[in-house]
Amino acid sequence: MFATGCASDDDSSSASKSGGGDTVKVGVLHSLSGTMAISEVSVKDSELLAIEELNAKGGVLGKKIEPVIEDGASDWPTFAEKAQKLISQDKVAATFGGWTSASRKAMLPVFERNKSLLYYPVQYEGLEASPYIFYTGATTNQQIIPALEFLKEKKKTKSIYLVGSDYVFPRTANKEIKAWAAANGMKVLGEEYAPLGSTEFSTIVNKVKAAKPDAIFNTLNGDSNVAFFKQLEGAGLPATKLPVVSVSVAEDEVRGIGADKVKGQIVAWNYYQTTPGAANEAFVKAYKAKYGQKRVTDDPIEAGYVGVKLWAAAVEKAGSTDPEKVKAASKGLTLDAPEGKVTIDGENQHIYKTARIGVINPEGLIDTVYESDGPIKPDPFLKTYPWAKGL
């Protein structure tokens, strides 16, 4: 049970929201344990890096930013509980965190009820917009649709097999993929799900092998990808025989899987460590300097970093940490991010992002093989796609 609408929450948090005191507290809420830790620990690290950089330049409104770190433990009710604790007990001005859509949907009513801000750093299935969430990862038209179009136009793919983790993101994404496929003459030969954290994929791999698709569209999350790719290769299906397009495998996950198991495989994101530009060179250098030369950056890591910087820019523009004033100041706000120029869409609080399709190289980094002409306007409800009606 959570406290809802009590006067003490509103009154006691007002000092923090207006920037009272010597510091401004922010929440950093990620899975630091459990199946999602393979992905989320590094996002936490990038958010702390962004806070450190801001503090080195004086913080926000002349006050140092103090992170309060909590572990969502790969458990959705825990995310909701920790979010409430950060808001009502720690009096944070904003929270940066989450990964899975299940964690986000668990937190959403907490942030809305308390009128507090969440900056969510991971690509997701769309069909959502909350007045108290800023979405710094991609929505469907900035990642999944460009990936499908790449398969059709560049790879001449005529059939796919869907493999995902059993929760809201993969199931909703696959509904969208099936609707797109039906409208674009692509066959979906099968659809399989595994529990988050699952390490047994022999049955699914055998079904895929029997179906003989041109490609797999992979929405597995967390350390399940390690087992899946190893078992796929063990079944004689490396990238040269069966390409896999992944939307939740980035450089950090490649470290856990092993580059030899996924070299040549396709991924769809908006940022890679190899993305050119001065802003990214500085970001990669700073991240490695702080956390070690063997560490890598990737899309959610960058989106977490960008979320902190966008919040700070909005706070400075608003002259306040009050959520309503930060929201107003955020409309149309732009940032020269490591991924390139990003702009907050004032209508839905998603950001304009450049779509990039990449191929994993033998070193475990990702080489861009396709890039959109520029940043794509976020369309979380797929209003511009006739095939999406009724989703």
C-alpha cells in the first residue's frame, strides 16, 4: 500500500521541489540485483556520471545534486515501493530509472499520484504518454519500425519468427510487429515467449529451426539473451545462417553474451559507442575514465545520461526544481547529446531521436549500417500509421 494524496506529501516535498536547502536530491532507481542487473547497473553508472559532471560545474541553481540510489531488484512491486519512498521520504526533485516496461508501468501511478517526475531511459513499446514521465529512450516508430523496414528493404526478408520475454514490452511490441507485417507482406511464422531470467531455450530454438524463417525478431530482455544466443549458435544457427534482429541487446549485453556468439547479428537502437561526434567522444572518454577502459557505452546508458542533462537544463531554464515548472520549461528543449541533437516533444514528453541499425562486430562493438535522415518525431500512439488502428 502506498500513501496517496496526503497533505503531508505535498507540503513536505515543496521545499525540495523549490530547491530549498544546500542540495537538490534526485532518485536513481534501477535493478542492481536480479536478472535485469546485467543491463541496469551500467545505466545507473551513467546517471551518476552525469550528476558528477553537473556538480563539477556547480550543480543546478547553484546547489549540488545529491543522488539517492535504490535497488528495484528486478521486481516490479519493489520499483513502485522504492519510487514512493524516494518521493515521500527522501523528497527527491526527480527520479531517473527503470528498464522493463513492467517496472515503468508499476511506477507510473506512483509518479502521477504524487505529481513527481520520472525520467525513463529505455526504448519501449509505445502506446503510452504520462504527464509525469519523460521518455528518453525510443518509442516504436524510432526503433522497431525502422528495424522492420530495414529487414524488408535491405535484407529482402519475407518471413520472421518472434522470440521474447514474457511481459508487457515483448507482447505489445509483437502485436505491433504482426500488424506491420500483415500490412507489408511479411509472414510471421511463430511467436514464443520465455519467462524473464529463463536460461532454457532448446524447445524454442528447435521450433525456430523447424519453421525456417528468414530472420528472428528478438525482444528478450536481461541475461536470458546470454543463454538464447549460446543455444542458437549451438544448434548450428549463427548470424551467417539465421540473422537475429534485437531491440534489447546493446554493447553492454554483448559483453555478457560474448562477442563470438553474436558477431554479425543485427541490432536496432539510436546510439552506439561508435556514433561519431565530439559530444560522444567526450562521453565515452569520461565513462571509461570513471568506470574502466574495458567498460562500454550503449543506447540505454546514453539515454540515462541524457535524461539527467535534460532535467538539469530544464531546471536552469525554469529557475526551479518544481515539477510543473520543469515540465513547462522542457517543451521544445534541445540538447547536443552523444547520439546527436535531441529535442523534447512538448506534446508527449518523448524525444526526437535518430534511428540507427547496426551490426555487431568481432570486437563486441556495433557498426552502423543504416541511419535515418535525421531525428524522428516521436509517435508513441502510431497515429501516422493506418495499420496501427485498433492496437
